Amino acid sequence: MTYLRALRDQRRGIAVLLGWSVLEGVPALLSGRLVGLAVDRGFAAGRPWTGVAWLLLFAAVAVLGGFGLRQVFMRLGAVVEPLRDALVRQIVRGVLHAGSQTRQPDASAVARITRHVEVVRDATAGVLVQARALLVTTTAALVGLAATVSSLAWLVILPVVAALILFGLLLPSLARGQRRLVLADEQAASVAGTVFLGVRDVTAVGGTDHAVRDVMIEVDHQASATVRMAFATALRGVVIALGGFAPLVLLLLIAPGMVRAGTLTVGEVLGAVVYLSTSVQPALRRLADTTSTVVLRLVVALRRLAEAAPPIREPDGDATPTGTDLELRAVTFGWSPTAEPVVRNLDLTLPAGSHLAVVGPSGIGKSTLAGLITGLVDPRSGEILLGGTPVRSVAPDHRHHRIALVPQETYLFTGTVRENLSLFAPDASDATLLRAAAAVGASDLLTKLGGLSGTIGHSAAGLSAGEAQLLTAARVYTSPAEIVVLDEATSALDPAAEAVVEQAFAARNGTLIVIAHRLSSALRADRVLLMDGGPPLLGRHQDLLTTSPLYRDLMAAWQQPPTPTAPSPAPVGPATSPRGSM
């Protein structure tokens, strides 16, 4: 579980908090004893300055405890903020993973990030502050009370045990109420988010009243859950009265007789009152607050996050493939279980060193194929192998080093040109980076930017889309990837610059897969995969011109010259080619 892993990662910080907590607990341990000594050996004995000295010592101890508490709060953020970041990452990854399978926005994710994660963050901080203080303070106070007036310890133990039993009886109803409130919050956010996303459609069809009514129903449910939770929380006062005030009342009733009998001194009674009123009673109040609010909110929020945010599926193993041959076996993929597949029963073999262009109408599934090959999405059925090993079973680090996906939208970060180009090859020399830039035709651009030491601004300010794509191409060219997938990665370049980039990657050792933005990419590839919604066709450019009317029509739009007739290709699967079998 992400929460527990994040806490384990912060165990050193938690240990430091506990260390400072010991210092914070010193006043609770000594408070009643020092006050009792101030009375018995000072004021009651006619030595006021001695009493003042004991009280000054108490004040010094309190300052020491305050210093410990200050250190606790100063170090609290170092524990809870990384925890919050880990939970947000889990939710975002889960939403993106689910979105890649459904393409439906998850409006309730907003509630999970803005409400539930913040609840977990605040509740964890509350537990670390309150539960820690409860443990340290109560233990110290009980030890001090037992050492001061051992005969009265039972006055504290019995009411506290009764209070704990009542807490146990109240917790299930409090948990149910808190869960109802969390679900009501999330449902209200989900319904409101859905309405806001479709506000234009709602207005266009005159459904404003209906939409408002749907939202208000959920708002009313949320308000009702809030009221019920507030009523249940009010019962905490009874427990606080029993566990906190009952020992003090019993002490005040019994102590006078024991003082008259000489079994207790006035100072010991006053010390017991100090222990009860300044340590035990506040500790029980914090127990009520922590258990019935903080802990419940924490448990319910964590449970809801676990239910609503699907865990990211980890790779099945840490296998290391032999070679970089790619093979797709009967691969089918659709964006939902009921959606029409965009890739259906696809068989494809790409030996190491292949150069494949994927062409077809827009929206036919070419980019989806790129996602399948790189492991970004999982097939509904079938298998994708890298070097004879299922892609999802390959160790992540190995897979990410072997396969590089270059999307149409580039990513350049604020920093030097050198830092951007060496992102995937941090040990690359300047000479290597310059050769990569020259290979993809970016030398003039580097000169314009001031060389490798030149800077790239926020969001690549000042660079055109084509210039950003050139720098991205140079970065991937420098990487150790042996399989490169260009998913319309040269769409902002002119045809001549695009040809330079593709030819550079084709000449580079490894496999090149081009999701074509222009059909000229097919002319440069060894083989072409045509996707048209039916069985994909694989063959050489000349073959497809003769056998596929769609491919011929697409090429005609680009005014390509006619080519000689060649044997027709078979549907992808049993076909063969000079570069390897399909």
C-alpha cells in the first residue's frame, strides 16, 4: 500500500519526532511532583522562597518541554509532505491508467485529490502530533502520579478504562458516518463535475433545471451526512466527562479524609490534581479528538482512495530479453470492453534493424499501435514480445532503455541545451551530443541557441514547434534505445527536414517504427503497414500501390509517380519479407 510504503520511507523522520517527544514529556512526568514539593517543603513549611524555587524549576522544565514540542512541529512537514506527494502520484497515475482504457474523464478524482488526500495529510499530521503526545504525556503522567500518590492510582485507572470501552462501542457508528460523509462528498463532486463538463450540451437542450436538480439532490445528501456525523461526534463529550472529570471529582471527594487521616499531604493532593488537570484530562480529550475524528477520517479516506484509485499494475517480472526482435501475436485492443477494437487480431514480426512505416487514415489506430508496442497500453487479448519475452514482463529499466517513444508533443525543460539533449544519456560527451544534433539536422539550431551551453526557457519559449521537435529527435538519437517509435514526431518539420530525421534514425543501429504524418515516410521504409479498419496489410511500397486501392488513393493525393506491379501482400500474420517473417 502506498501509504504504508511512504511512512516506512520516513521512518527516520518519525524516529526523530519520537526522540523530541521524550523531551516534550518531561513536564508531564515532573509537574505534579514539583508542585507537591513546592507546597510541602516550601509554602506549607513556612519557606516561601523554597516553594518559589521548586516552581521556578517547574517553569524551566516546562520551557524544556516547549522546546521539544517546537522541534516536533518543525520536523512534521518533512514526514507528511512526502506522504501527500506519494498519494497524489498514485491517484494521478491511476486516473491516467484508467483513462487510457476508457477515455472517460473521472470527475471524482478532483475530490480524491483536493479532499481525501488532504484529509490523509492532515490526519496523519494529527496522529503524529496527538497520538504521540497522548502516548508520551499519559505514560509520563501516570508514572508521575503513581510515584507521588500510589494509593489514588485506581481513581484514574477505572474511569479511563470505562472511557476506552465507550470509545470502542462508539467507533463503528462513527466510522459508518464518516464513510457516508466521504462518499457523499465524492458523489457530489462527481455529479457536479459531469454537469460542468457538459454545460454547453445541457444549455443547448434546455436541461438546466434538470441538471441543477441532480446537483442539488447530491448536495442535500452531503448536508444530511454532515449533520448525522456532527451528532455522532457530539457524543464524545460524554466520554470526555467520564474519563477526564470523574477522576478529578473522585479525588476531591476522597482526598480531604485522607489528608485528615495523615495518609496524604496537601502537596501530594495538589500534585495529583495537577497531573489530572494538566496531563491526564487533556490527554483523554486528545484521545477523543484523535480517535473519533482524525483516525476515523484517516481510515475512511485511505479506504476510499484504495477503492477508487486502481493500483498501477506492476510488470509481471524482471526478465531481461535476449535481442530486440519485436513480435505481436493476435493482438486486439479497444478503448473499453464493449468498444469496437481499433486494433484487431494483429500479427506482426519486426526483426532487429527493421524500418517500418505505419500509414492509414486519421483515427484508425496508428498511435494506439505505438502505445501497444511501447507497453503504454495493454492489449485486450494477444501478446507482445520483446526479444521473445512479453513486454510487460521485461524489467522496467531495461524496457525503457530498449524502447523510446517520440510523440508529436515535445517535452523540453528549462535548462541548458546540453542538459536537454543528454537527458537519456547523462554520460554522453559534448562531441556525441553535437554529432547527434548534426545527424538529425539540428546543427544550425544549436548555433542559434548558443551551442550546448545555450539555455532553453520555460515551456521552450522562443522555439517553434519544429525546432522543439528537432531537439527532441537529437535527444532520442543520443539515447541507448535500440527501438525508436516516431509517433508523428516530425509533424511540425518541412518534408526535407523530416526526411533528414528519418534517414538519420534509419542509419542508426536499431529498429525504426514511423507512425507516418506524411506518406513520404512510406517511401523511405523497408516495409509499410497499412491500417484501414479491416485486416492490416503489410508489404513494400510498390506492393501496396498495386494491391490496395486505399493505399493507392492515399498516395495519389500526394501525387506520387506510378510504380511497377508487384506480387500482392497477404494480410499481416503469415506474410514474409526480406527483413524477416511476419
